[in-house]
Amino acid sequence: MYSYLELLLLQSIQHKYFPLIENPNKGKRQTSRVIAEIIAYLKLNNHDFTTKNNKHLILFIKLKSVEAKTFFENKMNINWQTNWEAFYDFLSILRNIITHHGMLLSQNKRNELKSIAGDIFMHYFEQSLDKTSSEILKPKNEHLFLNFLSDINDFASNTVKFIAEEENLNFLGFYKA
């Protein structure tokens, strides 16, 4: 799901800010071109950034959209400390664990997840009794995990809406009046 989210963000950025570049869903070359334009913009404007966990995408969006910046800074839930920007960072680390580590969660990665979005991690994922060993990353239960997927959808839809400078998602044409 993270890979689709990343592509959606890149497509939205390309459509809004780099319309002369081909759509990144056409292939790796087009995706690389959009990313290169984002990095060039950040360098040209003397912004310190990292490409780790695609933080440069969030920085670019924040610089281009005050509404998106405000959204990213908002807490996901009034009962949680994690904001939407940290949630995206959390997702990118989960993707790395799933893709590159076979879902094996080391103590270091567990600590990293907890430092970025501990409340989210504790809410949605099983906690190891042995804090020093590695374990398989597991959601608490499938029903609760659907809420996690809903959070990802909320992040995606709001970010796309703010990039497009729209009040709602009607501009996508999914809704017929």
C-alpha cells in the first residue's frame, strides 16, 4: 500500500507542478525524472533535506502548499501525539521492514518506530514480551488493522486534495451529482 501511496504522491506532484514531465506511473524513468525535479527545486532553494524515507516528498509538498503543511503538522487523532508527517515516516519504515527485512522487526527498528509514532505502533501492532529479540511484525487483529488502512487512505486523500488546492475530492470525478 505504501508503494501505491508513494506513486500517488509523485503523480499528484507531477500533475500540479511538473506537467511537462510524463506521468510517473509510466515507468521508472518518468518516476526518476519527477524525483530529480523535486530534488533540484529543494537544492535551488537551499533547503536541507534527506531522501531517506522519502522525506523530500513531504518537504516539497509542505513548501508548495500551506494547507498541506498545516495538515501534516496536525495530530492524527486527538488522543495521539503522532502527526500526519510522522505517520508518513512511520509508513516508510514499515515498508522497509516488510520489503527488505522479511517483516523481521529488530530491537533497533522497533525503537525507531516507537520514537517516531509510538502511539500508532502500540495501538495497531503486537508488542513483544522480549524487548531484546527480533520478531515478526504483526498487527494486533484484522478488524483493528482496517482502521490503520483507513488512516493511510485519509493521509493520501487529504494530501492529494491539498496538492490540487481543492476543498474536497470531487475534482477527481468519482462523485456524480
